[in-house]
Amino acid sequence: MTLLKAREELPEQIAIARAEVERQKAMALADLAERRGHAIQNLSRNVSESRSTLEGQLGSLGSNLSSLESTNVHGKSAKRAKSLAMDQMRGGMNQIRAALSDLDQQYSR
């Protein structure tokens, strides 16, 4: 190969190399977008499953609390025990509500 021929082919080789770089860049960006899409779908699915579980627990505690509230008890120690149990259930419900709020905050990030 002569120096003259190399000079003539150099612009074409540069154009081919640039086109290949752009093609690989486009493929990498498409791959990244696909992976990001899968990650967002997985995150959304996990959040939805967690939310469903937490809401189920909240509903169950609410039902148990309502049932306990309607239970008649007699005696000072029984009333104290009922009150303590209801306070614990309400505390658990507040923790679940806080967990739901945290879940929403984490998902929005």
C-alpha cells in the first residue's frame, strides 16, 4: 500500500469507524433502556405486592380491633388487658401505615 492510497482511504476508514461507534452506542443505549424498563417493572411489581400484603395486614388488624372493641369484659384487670391489647393493635396499625408511606416514598425515588 502506498502512502497516497492510504491518504485516499483514510477518510473512508474514519467514516466507517465513526459509523460503527455510533451503531454500538445506539445498541448500548437500547440495551440500557430495556434493562431500566425491566428494573422499573420489577420494582413496580414488588411495591404492588408489598402494598397488598401490608393492606391485608392492616385490614386484618382493623377487624381484630373492631372485634375486641365490641367484646364486653368485667373487672379492672380484664378492662386493663383489653385496653392494652387495643393500644398494641392501634400501634401495629400505625406502624403498617408508616410502612405504606415509606414504601410510597421509596418507590417515588
